[in-house]
Amino acid sequence: MVPVGLASGDGLPELELMDRLAAEAARVMQTDCQVETQSLPADFAFDEIRSQVWSTPLLAKLQERRRPYGAVLLGVTELDLYVPVLTFVFGEAQLRGPAAVVSAHRLREEYYGMPPNGPSLVERLLKETLHELGHTQGLKHCNDWRCVMSSAHTVERIDIRQAGFCPTCARAIASRF
Ligand SMILES: [Zn+2]
Ligand SMILES: [Zn+2]
């Protein structure tokens, strides 16, 4: 996992949050997960007018990074992400690729004018992480709304998903190894 933010430090996720996320993701995916100390500056993909970061060039930059053989690099940021055809995205991944990125920006209760909720943030971020990692393992969207691979464009939809894969998606991931 790679912290992603602006060179000024804006948008960098707290290390404690990254560590929590890495531990949870490693548990569900049954794999090793390390947090890198060197962050990825996102300034080159930052749109001043939208005040958002275009996620696709971030994936390309992540892909260029050195990584252990077979490893997936997941960028984690507090910055708001977008792709040009959409107002925002919670995250983006390369299908069967080595790079993915997730944003905590719209997963925070504060974004919706509510008091901060740490456990809810970790849960939502974990689900988005599993979803994007699923794409890197070749999974497409799943019709089972409980499955973490179902598509979700609101936090309410994220909240009703389980933090795990349905049997079909789990089998598809297991068959990759
Ligand atoms: Zn998706
Ligand atoms: Zn599924």
C-alpha cells in the first residue's frame, strides 16, 4: 500500500489508518500486505478547478513503481478522486493489472455533515479496497448485492455490502493462485 497525497502533504492518509487497513485487507485476502513509507505525489494529476485527482494517471504512475513479483500496489488517499466521465469515484483499478487506488474522502461521515466515525471509515475503506483488489484479480462486478464486488456509487450501498466475496467471486480469486 502506498500513501497518495499532494507534495504539500495535503490528502495524505494517516499512517495509523493505513496500518489498520493493511491488517484487515491481509486477513481477508489471506496474503501479506505492507505499507510503503515513500508516498506518491499526486500533484501531476490534480485538477485545480475540480479540486480532485484524476485516478487513471495515478494507476499508471503506481504501475511504474518497483514492486515485489506478483504484488499489487494499492494507493490510498484522502484526496477526492474522479474520472472525466464521472463526478467522482471511490476508487479505480486496472482489470488484471498490478495497480489500484482508493479514496477515503467520501467514505468519511464528516463529508456528509455527520460526526466522525472511525470504525465506519475503516469498514468502508476495507470494502472499497477489497473491491478494487478484486478487479486487479480479474473480477468484474457481481450481481449479488451482498458481495463486495457489487457496484456501489453511494456509501449506503457500500454499507450493505459485506466485507468479503460471495462464493462465486471467492472461487474465481482462489483459482488465480
Ligand atoms: Zn468496480
Ligand atoms: Zn460476488
